Amino acid sequence: MKFGGLRVKIKDISDGIRNVSIQGKIVDMNAFMILLDDETGKIFVRYRSRDLADILAIGDRIRVQKCRGRTYAGILEIRLERSGRIIKLPESHVQYP
């Protein structure tokens, strides 16, 4: 089952990769950035409040749909495509490729 892009692990994200989806646990966050961990690595997810389908907190498991890898100031991060979304997952629905 696909959820808005090819599902990949964080270790496989690179600058320029497009239309992918990742899942993981929020280990830190602020008003515009999430630090996401999927057991293969950690990555920053830049977001806007309109990208969120649910209210999120540290410890939540999420799916980031339709995103792309981008290097900004020397740091690899994920940015959402125009139709991308961040969705909170119930623990039982977390799946890795």
C-alpha cells in the first residue's frame, strides 16, 4: 500500500530525491521543524502548520507524505511538496518498508 509517494527509510534520503514518504517517531520539534527518527537515522522535517493533519507532540509516530530531500545550510532535511501532509499514526499502523 502506498501513501503518497515511494516509502523509504531515512538512511536512503538524499538531496534531490522527490515524491517519497517516510515514517518515524518525533524525537524533538519546534514551531517549524521536526526531528524524525525511524531507527535507521534521524532527519529534520521542515513544515508549516497547514501541512499538519493532526496536532503533534514529541513521541508521536507520524507519516510524512509526498516530500523531497533538500540540503539547506549543509544539513539534509525533508520538505513537503505542495500536496504533502504530515499525519499522526496510531501505534498499530506504523509500517516500515
